[in-house]
Amino acid sequence: MKYLLNGLALIFLFMITDSCRTAQKQMSTGTSAPGPELIVYKTRKDYSKNVPVILNADRTAVESYPGIRDIYYQGQLAYPTQLEQGYLLDNRGINTGVAFLKITYEAYAVLSATPSSSELYKMIEDKDPLLEMYSGGNRSRWTDPVAELNALIRTGSLDRLTRLK
């Protein structure tokens, strides 16, 4: 009986150490790396120069918005990347609750302070601007997102991505 208990304890110990080693390997290889989501979208009108905000579920208030210093991506103003056929690749972190302000990135960047959410709500130009929106999963999965997305657009294959709207 003593040998059986010792054997079970050793098996249990082995299972614990092996699971830790597996988790470390996954983290180091990036198989489940966190990162921004790749979002492709098309709007009713050209809002590519306008600052996006995120509205609450019933679109009656601004839920999330960038600070005046948070509208940059890789050191440049975070304009979406232009894709073919009017599609855009998001560089700000939008979702289906997006609305666009009347103010451009340039004008927003030179404000002396970030407006309150209620002030921003009054500045909204379009509360429901999306025609289509897709998620391509974690952005780090894509080797060359612009080329790969344009190829999907050209072949009418955006439906391979997860349609959000």
C-alpha cells in the first residue's frame, strides 16, 4: 500500500511539473500570444480622418475614447490603413460600437485637454457608420496584413474572417 501511495504521489508530481513546462513552452513560442485584434471595416462615408469613439450598447453615451496623446500608432496619427475597394484596416482599436467624431485626428491632437465623454458625444458625426466589419483574430498571426487582406478582398473572400457586422 505504501508503494502504491508513493507511486501515485510521483505520478502526480510528474504531471504538475510537465504541465508547467508545457505552459512555459506555449508562452515562449507565442502560440497564445496576446495582442491587438485585426479589424477590417467599411463605412457609409469616408471617416478615415475622423477620430473614432466607442458608444455604449444603446448608443446613448460615449463608453470609450482616446486621450489626446493616445491617437498615435507607431509614432504617427492612427489613421486606418487604406485597403482595396474602400475597406480599412483599423489601427486604433475599434469595434462594432464605433462612432466617428466631426473632429479630425490633427485637430484632436492639438487640443489642450481631452474632452469629456459628454462633450465628445455632442461632437459625433455618425452614430452608426459601419457597413461591414470583420475580425481576423490576433494581428500578430498575420505576416503582411495589408497584402493578405487585399488578396482576400480581391477574391471576395473576406467571409473567411469572422463577420462582426
